[in-house]
Amino acid sequence: MRGKMSKKDEMLEELKRIRELLEPKPTPPPPPPPKGPWKEFMDFISKYKVMGLAVAFILGLYIGALVQALVTDLIMPMIGLAVPGMEDLASFKVTVLKQVFSIGHFLAALITFIIVAFVIFLMVKITKKWGIE
């Protein structure tokens, strides 16, 4: 039948198929919102994954404190052993043109940040490997 159609008829058929493909399909209406404060609250928690966010936030706080203790109590004293005269890095000061700059606390915070970022990087890598997003 296609061989007997003229070029114009073939083009019209093709345009009809394209029009059918481009027409929006009817979508089912969204489910009605839950009624009652408790159901709305549970819907909010499940929709926005609030519990997962809360758990991640709390764990992040404690992991940050743990890493900070690790840096302050273990790594900083090792740096003090490795670099003579820097036993207490937090009190490290630099004098430039008779002006004293207390950069020890900043250096301690920077080292802590780098270690925390590395620990978080490892945690994300491990959770992705386990299939947790």
C-alpha cells in the first residue's frame, strides 16, 4: 500500500504520526494531600527525607568532634615533635616588622579542616561503594 501512495500522501501520514507523538498524554491527577497533622508530618518526613538529614547532621557533628580531638591530641603533638620549637602549635607566633601575628590557631584549624574533609571524602567513597546514596 505504501508503494501506491504519492509522495504528498506519505508526507501527510508522517506528519500525522509526528503530531500524535508530540501531543501531550493525559497524566493521572496527583494523589490528594494527607489529612490531619500527623499524616501531613509523616508525609513531610518521608518526602523530604528529614530523618536521614537529621541523622547525617548529628553524626557529622560527632565525627567532626572526634576528628578534631584526633588532630588536637595526636597529630599536633607529632608535628611538634617533627618541627623543633613548635611543641604547642596553637601558640605559634610570627613577628613581621615588629608586629606579632598569632597564626598557630589558624594553622591548627586548617590542618583539622583538611583531615575532616579527607575523612568525609573516605566516608562518601565507602557509602557509594556500599550502594548508599
